[in-house]
Amino acid sequence: MNTDNPFNGKTVVATGKLENYTRDGIQMKLLSLGAKPGGSVSKSTDFLIVGDKAGSKLAKAQSFGITILTEAEFEELLAQVS
């Protein structure tokens, strides 16, 4: 497990249609980074990864001031630490 990354120990939710990951695939990736994949956005969510048609989770994350990342931004952060 790669724990030297900004997602280690954080709660991360993914929403919308991602280009490079299935729903299970992004969950597995987050687990491998030491993150806690979440199913819904709450005040304890640290990051929201958004794809196409993100919907209500995006609006909720914005209202809570949660860090929102596109799939490309997520992969850029990973590239910096691997």
C-alpha cells in the first residue's frame, strides 16, 4: 500500500461517470492509497472526485467546502507522489 500520498487516511467520494475507472475500480484504487472510500458526501468527506453528470453530490460538497477534484486532477496528484 502506498501511504505517501495526500489521500492516505482521508475520506474520498467519487461521483459521476469517470473515464478511466469503474465504480469498483476507483474504490480499489482509493483503498490501495490508504483512503477510506465513501458512498455519500458528508462534512467528514475530505475529497470529492467528479466525473460527468456529478449531480447532487457535487452541490453538497460545494456547500460543505470540500476539496473537489476532476479525474485528471486526481491522477496528477497521484503522478506527483509515485
